Amino acid sequence: MTKSRLQELLPVLALLLAMVLWASSFIALKIAFVEYDPVVVIFGRMLVATLCFLLVGKRLARSLDYRAGDYRLILFMAFCEPCLYFIFEAKAVENTTASQAGMITAMLPVLVMVAASLILKEKVSWRGWLGALVAVTGVCWLTLESSPSSDAPNPVLGNFLEFMAMVCATGYTIALKRLTSRYSPFLLTAVQALVGSFFYFPLLFLPGTVMPSAFHLSSALAIVYLGAVITLGAYGLYNYAVKYVPASRATLYVNLIPVYTVILSWMILGETFSLTQCVAALVIIGGVYISQVKNNT
């Protein structure tokens, strides 16, 4: 394998692994939420990630190439995700069904593609648009085939909040694409964790937040996994890939998360999925593949 081919392959492998890790986070969150309040879980996740980054703080500091005014874009990136993103998504799930929220999530690649073409001036081929359409169709199909796990007291509000979460994710991706040209992907991930810790700490003292009254090993380990493996691993890998792959193309891989989630749920939780869901998963994979095929015509 040539060096140039390896350089092309590494970002793709990073994206694939990041999607696997993000898919596993749904299972970890399910375990953590059994015993702890969502705000406590998210703050714990950010705090664990921050502590992990402090262990390699000197090495990250050496890669710092700060330019005047960059703090605005850095704070905007972190404010979009993890700060606002997690709030919108948590409230969305409380008001709408998982299936409807999943359909709104499938809009992320399209939103990023439009934003990247308008802001970053990225050229999107017809294959890219076709791949996005096929992948979104597959996600909607897979989501509709899944049984709702909770009631939907206000689906209109919930769907709107989930859409706002996708808008935040779009802003994060666009800001990230600009910043990775000057900053280490892992340094940016460390900034996300640090800002997230400061952002969620005051929320612990809100009247609606239930503070832990006992230690629960399984939920605590889930929080450590979310902070040390997901926040460092998934975001680090994704940030690395976005440095070398167009933002519009990188976000198409997000459509693989529902596929990986179904597979991991079957492997770890013993959940089953139908033949129709398998076909829908193949449609998603096909859409991502179409978007990645270079147009030689």
C-alpha cells in the first residue's frame, strides 16, 4: 500500500471507528441514566474527559498555534457542541418518540452539505447529493421500523428541539473544519471537554437536577466510558478525519450510527432486528458508499 493511499484511508477508518464509538454511547447512556440524573451524567462525562486531557496537557500545549481572534470561533464550536447540542437532544427525547427524533437526526448531513457549500465553498457533486438522499432514506426507513421506547407528550416541540440540535451540530462541524487547519484535532477535543465541564457545572445546582445519593458501579463505569473513550476517542477521531475530509462528506458517516446501534444492541443487550431493518441498514451503507465514490466522468 502506497503512502498516499494510506493517507486517504486513515481518515475513512477514523470516521468508521468514531461512528462505532458513538453508537456504543447510546448503550452507555442507557446504563448511566438508570441511576443518575442526565445532567449529572453529562457533567461527569465532560469532567472525566477533561481530567484525561490534563494528563497530556503539556504535549497538547506544544501544538498550540493560536492566532488573534480565534477564541471566538473556538468558543462558538464548543458552545454548539457539546453545550447546546446535549441540552436540545435531551429535551427532544422527553417530548417526542425515538423514531421521530431519529428522522430529524438524519437531516444533519444535508444541513452540513448545504452549509459547507455556502460557507466553506465546498463543491458537492451529484453523487454526494444522491448518496445523502439514499442514506437519509435508509435512516428514515430503519427508524420507522424501530419500536418507540417512550411516549411523546409534545412531538411538535420535541421534533423542533431535535432539529435545533442538528443545527448546533452543523455549526460545530463548520467551525471545526476551519479550526483544524491550524489546531490539533485532539487539542480542539480537549477544549470541548473543558468548556463543557464549565458549562454543565452550574446546571448541577438547578432545582430540577437530582444529585446522586449513592454510588452505583455500573452507572459510574458507564460515565467513565463516556468521558474517557467516547469523548476522547469518538470526537478525537472525528476531529482528525474532518481535517482531511470535506465536512459535507464526513457527516454522511453519521448515518451509519443507527446501523451500528442495532448491531451493538443485538450483541450486548440481546435485542433483535427484522429482515426489513437489515435491508434498511444496507441502504444506509449504500448511500454512504455512493457519496464516497469519486466521479471520474
